[in-house]
Amino acid sequence: MAFPSPAQDFVESRLDLYELIAPHLDNMIRIETPTGFALVDRSLTPSPGDTVAFQHDDYPQLGKLFRSGIIIQDGETIDVEELEGIIVLGKVTAEILVVYAPHRPII
């Protein structure tokens, strides 16, 4: 007669990459960046201090959201008064960086 293993209580589930970086897969969009791409969750409400994706003049960009506006990656600030034409697409949940570039020399 067999008995259950005492180690069964300590079995962990397998890691799922989609569960970690894209928990709401139906609400995710991918935005190309100069260094790779960003995954944006449209279902999450961004709060101050979060990195957000926004659209300005039909061009998607990333920036850090603050109460006084958005700081874009170039370091420029878009104040609250200037946010009129900006559409916030969602909160950035992950940034995937491309490390291979064919133009880099091999050392």
C-alpha cells in the first residue's frame, strides 16, 4: 500500500512567461521602441510614477506619468495644460530589449 509523498505539499507550479509579463493578454498591445519593444496593458489604470504609452500626433511614445504631466524619454516634459491632444494607451508592464544588432563589431 502506497502513501502520499510529504514533498507534494511543496510542489511549485511552472513559471509561465505570459502570466508574468502579460496577465491580461486580450488587452495587451506591443509598441516598437528604438531598443526593442514594450508591452502595454490597456486594462490597467496608470498611477503617478508608472511608465505609460501615449499617442501624440498619431505617433506612440513612452513616458513617465506624474501629477504635473508626462516626462518623455528625451527628458522633455509635457505639462498638464499640453495634455489636451494626448491619448494614454495604457500602462507599460514590460520592456523587451534587443541585444543583438548586426552592425555592432564582434570583439
